[in-house]
Amino acid sequence: MSSDESIEKTVKETTAGLIQYSPEGLVPFGPVHPALKEPEYFKIILEGEKIVQIIPRIGYAHRGIERATQDRTWVQAIYLVERICGICSFAHSLGFVQTVESLTEYEVPRRARYIRLLIAEMERIHSHLLWLGLVGYWTGFDTLFMWIWRDRERVLDLIEMITGNRVHKSYATITGVRRDLPENIERHVQSAMKYLSERVVFYKEIVNTEATILTRTKGVGWISPDVAIRLCPVGPLLRCMGFKRDVRVDDPYAAYDEIVPEVKTSTDSDILSLLNLRLEEIEDSIRMILDAITAIPPGPVKTTVPRTIPKGDAMGHVEAPRGELFYFVRSDGGNKPTRVKIRTPTLANILTATEMLKGHTLADVPVVLTGMDPCFGCMDRLTVIDLDEGKEWQINGEQLRRYGIEWYKNNKRE
């Protein structure tokens, strides 16, 4: 059975007794759509304008990164995994190196742990601001989008001053960070954080009083906490349903055992609550950054380690801006990983987002999907599964390229 036939069969089964299945009641959304900045496909089943079922079809942006890490050294793999996502690239590199570090006996210097916290929280601020701007855009409030993305530049400037890069930081390394903080960075950080603190207060007022935003977000995307328990979302999406879960507190890393985050929660479970929750998280990130930059201890920023990593399996996780980012690493005692497996927050949240859309209209799809803060390029890595034979295997980039060439040759239109 082909994948399309399998999806069609699933649609018929899941909608049996709900609506009479027909092409008129089915709307394709993606993989190319103005509301999607990355390719993904959703089969939306309607009853009139009302959404009764959404079936996601993932897998349009796979790049074979997990397999590619096995052909690179431990250090080279750091720069590869951070390219899984440009928005939270430091979270990926930090998640990877911390997992690798757990296979060694070396300690991360205390100063390096503070610096890791600084960059992680700056990345959280810029990611949340990016998301807030996009919500403004999809609700029709373009001015809010422009304001927020202008302010986001202040954080990106700080990240560039410290790491040398705005997007792919290339800063984390095994048992530390690649370089120390630049001189006089404290005053730049304090100035930027003071400015952002004032702007967040302004944005909180806008979000809770502007009719354009309230009409498109209040009560939209509401979901029962009981459903959340069944679907296991992570990050702000879980916390806006009242669940106090955060990897930084539940399993502290970097310097989060010394500078403890205040886990923000809400019980409203709609897009408006997500807006307020992320603004509150930005305020807490600002507080932690200011605490860290004034209390940062002296000392080295990394430890010299051998090129080989002891044999063993390790699991690790970090609280990326979107939620829990999970890494599994296997070493055979050599200078390259034997296996790297990654579960991103978007994969954990996508089913919850489709559940949030039930009962709403097509016009709500961009807002609710954006509410999940999706990163489909982050989520998609190629694994082939043969449902009929029960087999699973992976292919590398060159095999994927050859397959694509052969497929288009065989399916060329006359």
C-alpha cells in the first residue's frame, strides 16, 4: 500500500460516523502555502467551515543530519547538529555536547556553565520575540510584527558580539565554550536588557488590549489539559495548560542550579495565554541574564579532552525555546559517533496542535499552527519505514539524491 493510499484509508477510518467522506469535505494545506515558512502537509477535513479532523503528513524537509554525524568527528558533529535549526542552534549544540560530556569524566568549568546559560537565555528571548512577531503578522497586526522584530535585533547584536555569529553561533564545545566573553560586555548586556524590559511591558499591554489580537487569539486553540496528558506536548504549549514542567528546573544543566528559572504557567490553554506566557518567560530570561552577567565567576572556559570518547550510550535533554529537546548518542570508543538520535519539540507538539484546531475554521489554521511555534526543518530527518514488511532503515544524502533522480526519470511527464 502506498503512503497516499494509507493516508486516504486513515482519513476514511477516522472520520467514519463523523462526516460522510468526500473530496468536497477535504482541504489540502501545504506543503507549499503562504502560512508555512517550511514545507509540511496537513489534510484538513471539514464540515462546512468547521474543522473536524487534521491529519499531518511530515517528512518534506529531511536532510539526513543524524546519519551524517556518523561520518564526522565529535567536534565536526557539533557544527552539523546546530544547523538543524537556525533559531535554536545553540540549544542543539548544547544538547549534543552535554550528552557527549556525560560519557566522559571531565567537568565543565563553572565560568563556562554561566556563559552557556547566558547564550541559551538570549536565544530564548530572540526565539520568543520572533514567534510573537509572527503571531502579530498572522492576526493581521503587521505593525506589531515590525516593532517586535526591530527589538529582536538588540538580542541578535549581543549574541554576535559574544559568539561572532547571529544565527549559527558555533560557540558550544565539549566541556565548555570556544572562547571567553569579550571585554566590557557587561554594560552592553545591561543596556539591552533594560531596553527589552521596558518593551515587554509595552507588548503585554498591547496583547491584552488590542482588539485585532484579542479577536484572533482569545479562546482560539483551547484544549483540555486531559488531552494534553494523552498527547504529551512540551515547552510553553504544555505550560499554558497549567503543567509546571521545565527541563531547566526538573533536571538542571549549565548554571541553572545556581540561577534558577521561575517556571511560568497558565490555565487558559489558548493562543492568547501562549502570548502572555512567552512574554513572561522573556521577562524571566532577562532577570537570569542580568544575574548571570554580574555574578559570573572567573576561571577557564573549557577543558582539554582527547579526540576519542569512551564507549557507551548516553541520553541528554535541554529546554529549547520550543520545549524539551532530546538527544541520544552512542560511542564505540572512537573519534566519531556511532549513532545520534534527536527528538525535537515540534515532533512532540504537532499532534497537540492538530487537536487544538478541531472545532475552529480554516481562517484559524495559520494562527494555531504558529501558536505551536513549529520548526518542521528541525523535526524532519529521513527514516524509511515499510509498513507492509515491518522494516525500517535510513539512507544518506547521496542515496537520497540518486533516488530523487531516478524517481523523476521514471515519473517524467510526457
